[in-house]
Amino acid sequence: MLSSGKKCMLLGMVELFAFVKVLQEDFAAVMRGVSIEYGSQTKSQTNIAQLMGWKKPRKRKRHKSANDGRAPDTTKALKMTDVVPKKERKKLGRPPGALNVDRNPFTTYPLYAVSKDPQQQNQCWMAAALESLYALYSPLWLRGTDGRRTDLFTSLVTHFASRSTYELTEAGSIRAVLTKGQNKIFKLLHEKYPDSFPPGRFALCNYFLEVSLETSRNLSRALRTLFAVDEARKLNFEVHPDDPQDRFWSRKTQQCLTIRKDLHELNNIPYVDVAKLIDQWTSAKGLQTSPGLYCRACHDDPNTQDRLPLSGTTCLELLDGNPPPHLYFAVETATIAGETQRRDFLGLQDWPF
């Protein structure tokens, strides 16, 4: 409102001119750095009453005081029979500071949970082995099996099929799938190998993988084409070169390729150069080994004083001319005496695959 009421045109123009003049002055003051405040007291300005020594009036409380000047009524508190204990209300909802569960499939993945049953605890070795095998799982593992057999590899394939089905459909509970599969596999292990896999105690992860992938202990026909390779072995002895020492040691199908310390030492290959060891193992030259056997002819001859051990040569060959899609290598440290030597050997191993 520029005017308080109806006026003639001349008075209205005068008030309008005065209003515009004030706006121009305020604008000029602002441009010079002077703050303009309307209807409020500036910080530098002090009230006249305060200059005279009066105290600044306090703001009145908006709520009623709990103490009205009377003594409290303690009659109800003194009557113990009528006192009803106050029930604490349960705090529902998430606790303060709780983190959100990250369910992003690209950053996290479900893992096998620790069971509360003491007979099903200490199974970290199985969880590590199952996670490693599931990373290699493909539909090729389903060939030659109908899911009705009771061997260990078929149980693994059935469990991995259920887990992959959940990832595709997200139907059901992933925790139930993992727990049920883990309990079923351990029950089968304990029935077949009770001394090696006792309930509630630790076991060897390497032995679990060995019994799971060995073709002689499992009935699946697809297992032979997944991990198996042929190992051609030959025994050498210079004293009796014509004696067929290797008639029981000539060829063997291997699912677990064991890397030992003596393989590096007998072939003059550094511990760190695992790639060179495997290249020579798969070549026609092969690797020199120490099988720990002795010549039978020297053993039967009573005139022989010194019985020399046999030396051997091992070479890896493709099974039926086709390379397997997976290879399982195990570094053996049980034959190394001393904890320091074991750590040094494992610390120098470099796997570029």
C-alpha cells in the first residue's frame, strides 16, 4: 500500500515520489556497505531503560510450572498394596547405529553361516573348498548324472545346482540352501570317512577335495573329463637297466597334482618359478622324481651290500587328447621338517595362473 486512503492525484504523486526516493537512498546505502534493517533493533543500539540501569526483561515461560507451591501427595506411594510395578516397554525396530545390509550382488555374496550346533561347527575348511569349487561350476558338471547317486561329487553338483537356481530365480532362502547343502555333504563325509571328518572338529581341506574329485571314489562319468590328467611314470636304474621295474608304476590318472619341495630340488628349479616346473612337467623331458623304491633284483641277491634307490621320471599327458577345463594343484608341506622351512617354501611359491 502506497497510500493510507483515497487522496487527490497531486498528494498521491508526492507520496509515490517520496517512496521511490527512500528506496534509492537505501540502495545507495547498501552499495556502500551499510546494512539496512526494517522494524528491528540494530546490535549497536541499546535500549534507554538499560542505559538507566534496568535489567533486560526475561521471556515468560510458555509452560506451567510443575511445582505449584504445595507439598507433594505421597499417599499413593505409601500404599504398597496398591502399587503396581511399571512394565518396561520393549524397544522395537532397529537398534541405533545399525548398518544397512549390503545386498549388491556385484560387491557382496552370501557365505556359509556358522551353525549353533556344536556338532556342526569348525567347518571353515568345507566352506573354503565349496566356494572354490562353486567358482568353477558350470553345466558341464551335470553330464552323466541324474542326481540319484549317493557319491560325494553328485552331492556337490546337486548343491551347486540348487545354489545357481536361487541366483537365477531368487525364490526361497539362500541361507536355507547353503545350510542344507553343507549339512548333507558333511553327513555323507562322516559316513564314508568317520576318522578323517569327525563332527565338530577341524579337518583337512586338501583331503576333502581329493575324495571329492577322485574318479575311483565317485560314479559320475563327467568327473573324468573335468579334472583328470594322465601321469606317465618311468623308473630308472643303471645297475639293472633291462629289469622292468615300472610294470606297476607306469601310468596313473591324477586328479590332484601335488607340488613337493623335492621336485624343485631334483630338477634345479627355484621355488619361486612354478611356471617353469609345470612347463617341464608337461614336456617330453618330464621331471626327475625320487619315488622311494629299491631294485628288486638287488633285494633278491644276497651278495649285494649297498642297495641303491631307484630314480624316476614323471610326465603329464592329456587324457584322450583333450585338455581338462580345470586343474587342481596342491602344495605339500607335510614332508618338510621344521615350521620355518615350511613357511619359507610356501612364501616363495609364485602362482601366475
